[in-house]
Amino acid sequence: MPRPPLLTGPDGPARSASAAARPGGAAARYRPRLAALAAGALPVLAFPAPGVAALAWVALVPGLLLMQRAPGAREAAVRGWWFGAGFILTGMSWLLSSVGPALPLIAVVFGSLQAGVGLAVWRLLRPPLTVRRALLAPPVVAAVWLTTEYARSWPALGGPWALLGATQWQHPAVLALASAGGIWLVSAAVVAVNTAVLVLLTAVDPRPRAAAALLAAAALAAGPLLFALRPAPPAATDGTAAQEPRRLRIALVQPGIVDEPQARFEAGARATSALVGQRPVDLVVWGESSTAADLDRDPAALDRLRALSAATGAELLVGEDARKADGRISKDAVLVAPGGVVDRYRKIRLVPFGEYIPLRPVLGWVAGVSRAAGENRAPGSDQRLLPAVDGSGRPLPLGVLICFESAFPDMARTAARDGARVLVYQSSTSTFQRTWAPEQHVSLAAIRAAETGRPAVQASLTGVSAAFDAQGRELARLGTDDTGALVVDLPLTAPGTATWYLRVGDVVPLTAVLVTAGAAALTVTARRRQPLDSERK
């Protein structure tokens, strides 16, 4: 009786066709892939709202171990893909109400980027581990991971949500890395430590373990060391002889869950009116979509806001979500003074599916099975500062960004470089009120503050509203069950303050891309040499 033909491939030793067809063979192949899918969910527990930040430093290890133990390069890449899909599916599960069945598709597409991580882990960390590979693996795997984060951060692909470094938002000593290299450097440190831990757990030779321990210690200590050695951003002074630190007294208005637009406007007005008679404030900030009136065409609504500004003695920054004269809907941040509208900023980067549907002729059906945008919002064309003044009439240029735009490091960096004294985020996460989204969202303001050396605030319709100092430390907050006006004295940094990240920009992710490309080129070259070496032998 003839023997069944052999199947060969890059994933391991040849096996018979009959063995591959057996149900047990398929199960053996998919069990580790399903395990990788589940392992992808583990790092999400380090993000808000679960918030087990310390877990981030080891949470990748189970997934990396599955990639390391793959029988071949292709299977390692597949396991990396499944891991990435699990990470996206869990980390963005709160999007289900908005995108519906598109969420698994998003997870599969973005998860595919992690295939490169699986390949890098397998090539560098498969046994037997050497000292050379133990030293190379943490920075190279971190570079490949960072390349995937940078790729999915491209605005056309949605934007930078759930970057691994964001798990450390409540730890200013770690966020000191963000002041040097942006959130990217924090992500790189976290991945490098996870990779080194894998070496410590799997290497037999003590020398690779010692090398990995050294790298892990260096990555863990880098942030706190930078925090300890580098002084805090210099404080602005009030210009008096005493040179007291200048503080901005700011009120963040949170009306709570009020669905009807006019009732929401009235709730914001009542909370603002309650400030009258108290210690004066310099600025009042309402959340995104806090008014549905086009303030250029609704004199009654504008007059109400002008009166509130006069009564409080502070300019109002409100969120306008209205249909404009051209028939299109846009989201604007509008600065109002007693004399009327001072200036406005129109949201540039819209939320995919939430505010527009990409490729609507093809994907428009999603709106019929979810709460995705029934109509595309109109984006703005340029980013600019709003020329506010404080209660004393001194200039207070504001870097105002709207909701989802807090996820983009480059937008906060642009505002700070243009001279913004404060980063102001207007937000509305009412659609996701009982999910992890509000806590994930407010964490981004802390990170942007640390990156830029500017204080940052977020005013949300339904929470979380919060204020952070220039090192990302939380000063005050209103949770998702709170309403009213949160008043906080915000310390300002001196004009011209510049962190390293402001000066050098995205050097870290661009370096990671170069390292990834170089590693890929070396891998291809090595594979091409193997047949030649075999022929010579």
C-alpha cells in the first residue's frame, strides 16, 4: 500500500497529508492561536478603567511565549496576528455600540500588524538563546511593536488609541519618558521589559538571563531617573515684584447626561451661573456639543452666552455641534466674550464611524445596524490657537482640541510649539458612559501634558472632566456620576517652555521604523543565503 504524500512548508517538519487532515491536527494548530487571541486581552487590563498599570510590564509575556514556541516563522506570525486581534477586540470593545459588526473586522485588520512582532520574537528568541540575541531582542521587538502602533496611528486608519504607553498615565515618574520621546518612548520601555522578562523565564544559560535582567532594569529605571534628574517645567510668574507663580483659575462645566440639546444648554448655563458671586475665574469651559445652536446665526443663544460671560467676568469656551449655513454639520470650539464670538476652531480629525463613515458608499450599511454616523460631519481645515484672555486681561492663547483629537500627540505638540499656554480638550463620551471609554479618554490629557510641558484640562458633558499639571499629575476631577462646575487653580509654565519631545518630535517612532526595516532586510538576506550555503556544501 503506497504511503500518503508528505506536506512540507516553513512551519516545521514534514507531515503526512492524512495526519494534516485528522481533526486532532487542526485542533493542535488552533489551540495556541486561540490562546494567543485570549492573551491579547491581558494587556488591556493595564489600561483604564481596570487600571492595573503594573501589569503592563509583564502582560505581554504569555503572548510572546506563544510566539516564541511556534514551530516555525509563519505560525509565529499568525499567532502574533491573533494576539493583535485579541488586543484590539478587547481594548476597543466599547466601540461595539457605534460600529457594530465592523468591530471584529477592525480587530482583524489592525491585528495583522502584530504579525511582525510574532516573527521578530520567533527569530530572536527561539531556543537556544544566546547572549547576543538576548541583548538584541528587547530593543528590536520594542521597535517592531512601536512600528505597528505608529502605523495604526495614521489618521486615515483611525488614530492612536490604546497605545501601550498610555497604561502608565497615572505615574508621572514613568511619564517623564513621554517628555523626552513622546508616548512612544513609554511604549518602547514597556515592550522592552516584557521581552526581557521572557528571556529571564525561558533562557537556560545564565548569561542571556543576566543580559536580559540588565536591560529590564535599565528600561524600568529610565523614567524615574529622568524624572528625578530633570527639573520640572519652569513656572510662569505673575509679573509682580514678588514674582509669585501664575495660576489660571478655570471652571470645567459638566451638565451630566442630558439628551435633549436645549435642556443640555440650560444645564450648562445653570452650572455657569452658580459661579457668580464666588471667587472669580479666568475661563469657563463647556464640553463638546454643549450647544446645538449655530452661534453665528442664533442671536438668542449667543446673547445668553454673552450674558454669562459678563456675569462671571470670564470668557466662555463652548462646544458647538450645529448645522451651518452651507447645510453641513460641524463641531466647533467657540470662544465667547461679553462682546460676542471672539474666534472659533473647527474639529479637524473626526471619529471614524462616530462622526463619519470611511468609504461610505461601501461601508454605509454599518449605520443601519449600529449608532454609526448617519451623516458625515464636515472637518475643519487648519489647527490654530484661540486668543483668550484671563480675568486680568492678559493674553492666554489656548490650544483647543475636540474630543478624539486628544489621542494625537502631534496636534498637542503643534499647539504647544505655536505658543499655547494651556491645552484644552472638549469631550463628550455619553454614548459610552458605562464603558471603559471615559477613563481611557481622560488619561490622554495627562499624557499630552507630560509630552508638552503644558497643563491640560478636559471638560466633558458627562465625565470625566479633569485637570492636570505640566507633568501629567491629576489636580482635580469630576467622575461620570457627577455634575456641576469643577473649579481648579492651574499652575502655568513659563512662556517658551520646551520639552525634548517638543524639540525633536517623533524621532522615537521613526527610529523604530528604521530598525524594523533593517531587521526585515537582514532576515530576507539571511534566508536568501541559506540555499546558496546548502549548494556549496
